[in-house]
Amino acid sequence: YAMQASPSVPAAPQHGREQPSIDPKALVEARSSVTNSGIPTGDRWIIVADGLARNGQFGGAALMLRNATNSNPKNAEAWLAMANALVAHAENQLTPAAFYAYRSASAAAPEHPGPPFFLGLALAQSGRFTEARTLWARLLEATPPNAPWHGELVDKLAKLDAIIKQGPGRQQTQAPQR
């Protein structure tokens, strides 16, 4: 302090801002495209959290979604949205909290494609390509060919196969994106 500070200069505290590494709007829209088939929507907490996530405020979105999961622990869409927000907040890294949220979403709606789809994406973005591929291959087997996310899943699996084919020493860090 003695060498760098200047007592005559007024303080100017700065608040950190999240810098999204992905398109926040695409994240919310991707979840909506997969979850439109079986998980009820319209929850006020999810609506507000989606607004925060669209603006790159993933930490705030996750906190908002905690209210949704506290009021209804079986709300699979809230758990899924929270997991995605936590991954985005951690700069596309799959944290233990996000993994817990994906598991909770899956437990709340075991047959729904959203949790394995986005968990696979988080695994791929974290560099865990073989785990992601295994999860997505199982999901593809259970997905009807006319499902809205079928084509996207096939595309992501092809991209993941190309990354895996490069071998462990030459794998790109560019995993499939949301």
C-alpha cells in the first residue's frame, strides 16, 4: 500500500461481470427445444432465470433456480436449467454442483431426453469425450427419428466421433457447442 496507493485518489470499487463464453440466448433456446416434450413449463422462477441466463447472468440464474427446486424438488426443468446455468457460469466446466443438478433432473424425469443430452454436452465441453459419446449413443437409441432434437444429436455425435478419432494426444478442445 505504501508504494502504490495514493490517499488523495477516491476509491472506485469495481464489480465483476460474467463474460459468457457461449451465446446465452442459444443456451436457453437449446434447452427449450429439447424440453418441449414432457417437462411442464411456465414456472415463474424458470422464466426469470431464463431472462437472466439470456443476458449472461448465469450465477444469478442458478440462484433463482434454487428457489424453483426448493419449492418443488421434482421440477426436472428447473434442475436442468440450473445445471446448464452452473456449467455456463463455470465457463463450460462440469462442476460437482452441475453434475448433481443433472442427476436430480434425471431422477425427476427419468425418460426425458434433456438431462442426458445436456449432461453429454457438458461432459464433451469438459474434455470427457468418451463419456459424452456413451451417454449420447444411449440417448440416440432411445430417441424416435422424428424427435425435434434427433438431427442435432446425430450431428453432435458425428462431431464427437471426429474429435475422438484424432486420438488422445491430438484432440481439439473445441467440443460440440450448445
